Amino acid sequence: MDISITQALLIALITGFCYAGQLLGIYTNRALVMSFFVGVVLNDIPTAITMGAIAELAYMGFGVGAGGTVPPNPVGPGIVGTIMAITLKDQGVTPESALALSFPFAVLFQLVTTALYSIFAGTTNNARNLIQQGKFKQFNLLANLTFVSFFVTGCAIGFFASVSRPALQAFVEALPEWLITGFSVSGGLIPAIGFAMILSVMLDKKLMPYALLGYICAAYLELPTMAIALAGTFFALITFYANNDKDSTKQTETKNDKESYHDLSNFAEEDFSNGI
């Protein structure tokens, strides 16, 4: 599948908007969001959503940086991985193998992100000086320069990823079939690793039974995702209402204790007839 210049420009704008969106905290830099928009442009939403869901499951765990480590950037699988999964589908590239193949790009994009943060980290003093000098227009330009640089860099990444599809195809065709199969297997393991990483941070021993129940429903009972989600909602509601009942009981007991403390009728009248 070939990508036209119009499609490449649209992907470039989407990448720029999604990449810069991480500065606004609107979560446009999530792999699932970027994959969906790339799928709309390339007219293959099912493959794009599959790619985005697998990448989201993996990078949800990678987002939990251990110590001072910097996790890979979701732009790798969200843009480059989705382009691979859609355009190289006939060459045997699955979403799992595209996830594994896009991992070096994710690391590269994170290095670019760190470089941009480092470049603009030293503009604080300049911004302060501009405010003190009353040059508010220049301050406004400097304050938005980080966002503009992220947008331009994202556009460049998206455009070159789109027009470099023939190079990606030549690279994939040069790989032996057994290696692509290996990438598919390893790509299927990456979401499990990512989910294990996030469970290592979030999982509490009180929640272990629910995690095991979900695993049994998926692995042995082969229930669909919606059925498992509804079962999870069922247990969440039970826990929510049980906690509400406990809080109501505790508040009632506290209120009765306060009323009992201020009620002087409960105390026997003291005898002062002996002068003491």
C-alpha cells in the first residue's frame, strides 16, 4: 500500500498535534489516539485500533519509569508502528511484529523529546528578564516556543515516517521470515511485560483475588473483554456499597458517642455534703 503526499501531510499534522499535546496534558500522545487517526487517514481503522490497543497495553507499563529511567515514547508505535502494520500487512507484518519493529523508533523519539526539554530548560532567566523589561510580546513568544518546537518536530517525524515507507518495506523484505515470526512472538510478549510492570506498582494484596479471577476468565473461560469488564464492574459496585455502609455505621457511632459525652444526665450527681 502506497501513501500519497496528501496522506503524508495529514499524518504529519496529526503527529505534530498529538506530540505537542503532551505539553497540554490532553493525552493526545497516547498510542491508541495516534493509531486511530493514522487509521482514519489510511482507511484501515480495524488494523490501526488493533495496533493501538496492543501498544497501549505495553506502553501503559513503560510509562511507569523506574527510578531515573526515561520510558520509550508512544509516538514510535502510535505513528511508525501503525504505518508499518497497515502498509506492510501484505509482507507479513502483524501488529505484534510492528510493535517490536517500532521499539527503536520509540527510544529515538524519547531522545529527541529529552533534547527539546534540555534546549528550552535554560529560557527561564530570559523569560524573567523580558517580563522585567516589559517586553510582554517577546515573553509570550518565548513561553510558547516549546509548544511550537514540539509541534514542528512532530510534523517532521510524521512526514518522514510516511514518505519513508518504501525504505521500511525494503528493510522488512530483507529480513528472513523466521525473524519476522520471532518479532511477532516477542511483540506479543511486550504487552504482558508492560502490564506486569504496572501491576508491580499498582497491585495490592487485597486486589490479588480480582486479578487472578480476571486471568481465569480470560485464559481458561475465554470470555470476551466486555464480559470481563462487566464482571469487574459488578465486584467494584459490591466493594463501593460495602465501604459506604461501613462509613455510615462509623459516622453514626461517632455521632452517638459525641451525644453521649455531652449528655450530663448520664453522670450521677456528686455529693459535696462532706465539704470535699
